[in-house]
Amino acid sequence: MKLDKYLGCSRAARKLEKADLVLKNAKIVNVFTDRVEEGNIAIKSGMIVGIGDFEGEEELDLHGQYVTSGFIDAHLHLESTMVNPQVLIAEAAQHGTTTFIVDPHEAANVSGTDGIDYLLEQTKNSPAHVYVMIASCVPATNIDDNGFTLTAKEMRPYLQNRRVLGLGEVMDCRSVIDGDLSMNEKLETFDGKVKDGHAPGLTDEELAAYVIAGITTDHEGTSYEYIMKERSMGMTCHIREGSAARNLEAIVKGIVENNTNTEGFCFCTDDKHIEDITREGDIDHNVRKAVSMGISPIAAVKMATIQPARCYGLRRTGAVTPGFDADLVVWDSLKDFNAQMVFYNGKRIDSMLKVKPAPCPDKLMDTVHLGTLDPEKLKIKLDGKPFPVIRMLPGEIVTETEEVILPGNEYFEPDGDLAKIAVFERHKATGFIGVGAVRGFGLRSGAIASSVSHDSHNIIVIGTNDSDILLAVRELERTHGGLTIVENGEVFDTLELPIMGLISDKSHSYVNRKVRRMTTKARKMGVPKNMEPFITLSFMALPVIPEIRCTPRGVYSVTESRFLR
């Protein structure tokens, strides 16, 4: 802290001069004493300087409303909201989130360091704390077809950026455990900093080897039993509640039933559409849901504030007490958690919200390159043998393998609950097209496609006929990326995502309207209500989450580390 700022705060703390702002008659959630304490909050130069009887240049009576530190999203991908980061932050801030721990690996997999720089530039003047974990797996594995390879050499310059906290989720568990040289260089580069994990379904022995590498967090736990195995090894577990992966209920149920200490847990969204944030909330939704299931309100607040702050070494974030940043939220109650006012650095956010996106480089607006498409590559020739079908699960991004004799004469013809899935390489016009079959998506007609396809972000589509599949893919080539629905040879609607094929250049109301309209259409086409169509689709090509995926090179078994077809 600069001396002049310290002296001003010190004088205000000692009541030698007025505070800038005093929030009077507050019920303060103290995350250090686990009590709700009544008092006034004095703020000077964006910092809390005292709790007690203070005078301020401005005074605001809260009339007994509850105050917590601003909530922290412990792990998210800004790109998954599909809007400019400034738009997302403005919306999430209205729900009480004032700190974001961002992993830019979506942008990095498409555009490398240019993508990372874009997100840093877009968020540097945001009315929130936006920190970055440098993407560790670009590409996610050695079988991926993405747009860039990010090595330790490209990562090192980011260590000088004060907003870079550490290494993003290390998805390639196999490379960590087997001691791959390039992966070890990345881990060594970030020695002394936080290394985020991504470790679904590891055995006890594999998880031990993973932890030995210095990885300390994970957000991929989907069951209480698994996250307790991680906790037993000292890992901090981020409880995820996004648009497709909704793991909070299963984990919190176990925590409550077993009266588990919650100190090693945080909340995150990971991948959440802006429409879902607008409709149900951000981290406030996680807190609200956890409290409704039996977590104590103060424990839930700590999971959203001081615990992620400590996890990432944010010394002045996460508490309402002297010496901490004045990032504060005024709530109606510790049950409903409806934000009444939000402050960042001591100023009300609603008076600061002026969304002014920084310019986007032209090269980030031209990232879809398909080249010639051969319709013959979409055909699956039947041989009378069982085919490894991807079984999609509601509320999950994990999948199951199901051996099925596919219907059809000479070639697979989608029928009933079986549809075709295809992934088209879109970065280098290689012409690679991986084709498989899925069950559980429910599609009865047409095709649904997306250029948001974790983590390589090729074009992924599920359809019931090849002509609609090809039309959907060409539509996304025309718009330089996006989401689209095609039926009976006609494009129903498309949400354009021209920035890296991931992000819209339109308002969040425009994005919401498009997503709602297409989601409603997807339901009419058969996608069940308990499955978010576009985000669930986007994960079907990610070969680091069990059990089976489809990539541009074919159907791949994650558990067996081999291509099946």
C-alpha cells in the first residue's frame, strides 16, 4: 500500500478525519468469528478502516440489512458466458460477485496468447477484481486438433502480470502422472503459485501422484465420496453449479448428512451461460441453494468469500473487517440472498456500470476455416458389430459407453433416441470429421450445432440426418462461429459468436433472447428439460472427462486412452 493511502486510512481508522463512506446499522457476517455482528462500516480510499461509531462524508443507513464481503467465483471461463467479459461482469456484479478467478483456456485453445491478451485487456478496467490462471493445457491432450500450442516459454511473460495468480486447470492428468517433460516445465514455471486441478475419476494412487505435482484444487468432483478423497489429500474442492454441470446438490447432500467441515470448499460456476446468470443468479445461486439444503448461512458465505480468497492468496479480499477491500454486498436476508446493493472498492457498482468493451483485433474475428466438406465422411458403415455409443446424462458432463447394434441398412440411420454426432476441425481446414452415435440427447429431427466445443472448439453437431448436419455446419462457417438449429433443410435461428467462435459482439439481452428461443425449439425437437442443449453438447468432444467422446479424429475412450472407431 502506498504511504499516502495508508496515512489517510490510518487517520480515518483513528477517527482523526472522516471516512469517505459509512454504512450504518448493518448486520455484518464476520467470517472470522462465525457470528453476525451489528455495527457501522467505515470506508476510506476503497478500504474498510473500522467497524463502530464513525462519521463519514457520506452516510447510508442500511436499517439492519445483512452485509458480507463480495462473493468470489473460484473458477470460471468467461468465454462460456458467450458475451463480452465486461457484459458478464456487469451482470454477475448485480448478483454480488465482485471477484472472478478466470481460466482463459477456451480463448487460448482457439487463438493462443492473442486470446489470453484479449481477455486481460477486456477486463483490466472492470468494476470487479478479475484474476487470471494461465491455461495449462493448450491443447488439452495430444490427440486434440485446436488452434494453438501454448508452451512454458509462452507462459513465462505472464508471471510479471500482477493479475496472474497461477496455473489454470491441469486437464491432462496423464501427462502429469507420467512425468511428461513439457507438462513438468509448465508446473515448474509456476512453482510457488496456485496450480488448479481437473481430476475426474482418478484412482487413489493416481490422485496421490497428481497432488505430489503441486496441484491443490479441483472443480470436477461430482460425488461426495470422490471430493472427500480429494479433501483427505488436502485439496481445496470447488463445488460447481454451472449451466450443464450441476454438482452442488449431490455434494452438499453428503456434506450435510455427514456433518462435514466445510473449510476446504469453495463455489464456482465453471461454464455458465449469461441467460442462466440473469435468470437464476451467479455465486449467489450456489449459496442460496446450499443454505436451502442445510448448510449454515455463515458457512455458505465463507465458502463464497474468505475460503476462495485464502485459496488464491488474496490477502485483502473476503472479509468485512479493517484492512480488507471494501467489496461489499448488502443482502435482504441470509436465506434468500437477494442483493440490495453491491460495492466495489467502496463505490456502489450500479453507479459505475458503463460497459465499454475494448476493441477486438480483426484476427480474432476470423477463426472458422473448414475448407471442403466431404459428405461421405459423415456416413457410418454398418458391419453387424456393436458400436460404442456415447450415452449423455442429464445434469452431467460425464458420459457412459453403451455398445449398440446401430439401426439402418448399409449405413447408420438415426432412429428413436439414437442420433448422429459429428465434430468438424475448424482451425486449419484439415478436413478431419469424427462421427459417432449418441443416446440421451432426445433429438427427433433436424440438427443442433455449436462452435463452442470444449476445449479445442471445433464445430460439433448432433443431428438426425446428414443434410441438416451439413447445413448447420455451413451456417456456422458463414457467421464465423456460433450456435444454430436446423430443421427440414432450413435454418431455424443462429446466435452469432464471431469473436473466436466463442463470444458475441452483441448485448446480453440479444444473446439471452436468442438462446431462449433456440432452447425452446430444442425442447420441441426432443431435447429433455433436464438437459441444457448447447452447453451439454459443447462438452461431448472433450477427451479429458470420462467416459467417451467424439473428436475430429473419431470416437475416443477417455478411460482407455484410445480411439474406438
